[in-house]
Amino acid sequence: EQLFDHYGVAALGFDVVFAEPDTSSGLDSLKRLAQGDLAGNRDFQAALTRLAPQLDYDGRFARVLAERPVSLGYYFIPQGYGNAQSGMLPLPSLPAATFEPLRPGTPPPTGYGANLPAFQQAAPGAGFFNMRADEDGTARQMALINLFGTGYHLALSASTLRVAFGGDPATAGLESSSLLGRQYLTPWLEVGGIRVPLNADGTVHVPYRAGAPYPYISVADVLAGRTPRAQLENRIVLLGSTAPGLADLRVTPLSNTFPGVEIHAHLIAGMLDGDTRATPPWADDARLAAVLLLGALLTAVLLRFGPTIGLASTLVLLGLLLAAYGVAWSHFWVVPMATPMLTLFGLYALNTAY
């Protein structure tokens, strides 16, 4: 109520799960008294009837959720980590056949931890906030969709963006392209009128921004009204934890202790600005072609002209690879170049030693 009514925020995303009822008001104890020892006390019954709506904290929260552009958060349990299912999962945003014949988001998770049914039924949006780490433990890519049950669910970042722009249903599909006679399929997702190309597995590369681009505001300051209104008015707000003891710190290219909630902020900002990046479906073919062509060219130069000209040729070819990567990056493509670069280094070392 403070965020929307006083500060006028545009939308709110919860990087939190409300999985248990709030019984701190004592309403359940009062109801037991009303049905037991004080069942015949009219004054007590009248007072309880009057106070119950205010003491029903979960009911109040559900009513507030229903009236505002809010996205709740939940998490999926990957395969191999159990199949527990708690709370109420939202309905899928996209049917399972949306991306056929591709199957991004597979293998599907086996369980989930979601919000209480009253909250999920009231909120206009909800999204999963699972982190995804590469093999070295660094979070460079994040899934925007995940397949579970009868369809695809949206990530918290996409769900928050959707409710911020009016709550229209998300759309998605496949874009077909051809290169040198080969056909390629690129999945895409559109939320709030913004289309985002996806990797083949349903992820995007997080467009991290160095420094401190997004301010952190204490909930206590918001509740007390100490935060300047201009800092929050008409902004998309994410609510999450940053304390180390709450175990939501992640490893990213920018920091080894990066608050997970800020990753969603970078994703939302990237989608708004249109600078999220994806690996194109032809990336593997491009790497293979680079390894074969550049490898053959360098081998021919090394065997004919020796190590001195071979070194110059190696540096030139490495420069061309970096230039090609820069061109791809400017078109919002991420094409891994490590394999052809290592090929050039290896061939130069092998042929020079020979």
C-alpha cells in the first residue's frame, strides 16, 4: 500500500515466496474462544466480527495484491533434487507446443515451491526466480521460460515486465532464418510489447552493467516514508533480500557476492532497452567453419613460410576473429570464439615446435 498509494510505483516484483500463513495477529486463537468458552458472549462475538477483517493479515494482503500490478515469485526444483510441491503454481503462460520442434526449458523440473493459494489467485502475475550458473558457478545466463506440466512459465523478470505494461498475455514463437542454404530456428518471447530473442534452451545472456546502476532502498525507509518520492515514482520495484545470512548472494561476472534480486533488475532493464543478447542457432556451425578454414590457412602458411611470418599471420587471424566477435556483439549475438582461438594458438605452437 505504501509503495503504490504513497510512492506511485509502476509495478512490484517479489523475489520472495509467501509459502506459510501469517498467524501473528492471534485471530485463530480468538476464533477458538468464540467457538468455545465465549460462544455465548454477544459482546465478544460482535467485537470479533468487527475486528476479524483487520486481523486477517493474509486476507488483507490478498485483497491488496488483487488491486495492483504485482508479480509474485516462486521457484522450481530441478531434476535430481526431489519432487516436492508446495503452494499453488500459477497457470502456464504459454502452451507446451509453442516452440515445437524445439524444446527449450527441458528437462522440465520435478517440483516447485510456490505461494499460498489465496495470494496466487489474487495476484495478476507470478514468475519463477531460479538462478542458473555456468560450469564455473557464474551466473551469465538466465532462463526467461521454463516448461512444467502443460506449458511454459515466465521468469520473475518477464512476469514483472508484463504486469508493468498492463498485464496482456505473453506471446512467443519461432523465427526462421537461412544461412548458406541451411535453415535455423530462433525462439522468441514477447511481454509488454517487447520482443526478446532467446537461446535455444530458453535463456538469455544477462546484460550486466558495471557500477551501481540500481539503488537499494530499505523497506524500513519506505514504510516510514523517509525515501524521496521521486526515487520510486513510476519505477519498477523489486523486493528481495541482500543480507548474506539469507543466502541469496550469487557469483556473477561483476562480483562473487552479488544479490540475486539485482540480477532480475539487470534483466528487466535489458529487456526495456533492447540490449539482451542470445547465442544464434548458427553459432556452432560458425565455430566449426572458423576452426576448419582458419586452421587450414594457418597450417599452409606455417609450413611454407616458417615461424616468423606464421606468427604475424596468427596475430592477424586472431584480430579477424576478435573483429568478427565485435560485429556479432553489435548485432546482439553472443558467438563463443574460444575454440577457434585455441586452434590458432595450438597450431602455431605445434608447427613452430616441429
